[in-house]
Amino acid sequence: MEYNEKAYKVFEMFSKQKALATAGNIDDYNCCTIGWGSLGNIWDRGTNIVTIYINPDRYTWKYCMEKDYFTVSFFPEEYMPDLRILGTKSGRDGDKVALTKLHPVALENGVDYEEATLTFVCRKLYQGEFHREGLADKINNGIYKDWHPHYMFVGEIIDVIEK
């Protein structure tokens, strides 16, 4: 699917805005707040990609592992309390989206949210775990000292929804 490319503040989108990663369909999906991600190009495909990083302790990880598509949605500042809820509650324990002001919307290849201002719809190209032996010591002994390394999910952007 064709979409118009725009200039995004790629170094600020994940760190300053945060995002919601969602995998599954409207009848069976899960989402989590992410602060790690990147936009770019890889494997000379002529297409742009989104890379997200999810810890295997997160329930959303299971959905990302099993599904062929995922979405990455960005929201206005007023929804940051909702993203905090979605980043601290688990979908294993119930419908955490019901605890927020967000309204999920069915897409052909995933789930969007009425309140999102920008959503990337991605076809998964790669999934893989960071391995401890490949990580710099300051990462291994800092972030991952008592935590499982994240998985990387690389998705080809097949659609961009802007509102």
C-alpha cells in the first residue's frame, strides 16, 4: 500500500512522546507502552521500517511473537496518563484498555485507536532477542542486570494513519 512519507522527528518520537505497540486483531489483541523504537530503512527493500523493543515479560510480547502485523501509535500529551496505565498494567489480568479513555478501532491488519494522531501499520520482517554476550558491559550490567533482554521486532511500514 502506498502512503505519503512525511518528515518525522525520529529521534524524539519514542523518547519524548512514547508510543503504544499493539498486535492482534480487534477481537484478540494486546498493547503496551514503549519508549524504545526507531524508524529507518534496512535490507535495501526500498521501504521504511519501524523497529520496536519489547521485554519478554510483557504480555504484548507473546502477541508480537505470534502475529504477522503490529501497529505503533502515538498520542497527544493529554493521553499520557492512559499510556502510563497501559505501561504498568498487564493484559493477562484483564482488559486494561477499559481502564483508559482510549477507543480501539479495527484495521485490516491490526488495531488503531481513535485518539492516536499517528499510527504506523507494520508487517513483521524480523523478530529476535538481544543476546547478553553481544551487549556492551554498561548495558548488560545496567539495564539488564536483573532483567531479561528485550526482543527486537522490525516491521515494514505498509500504511500510515494520520489524524
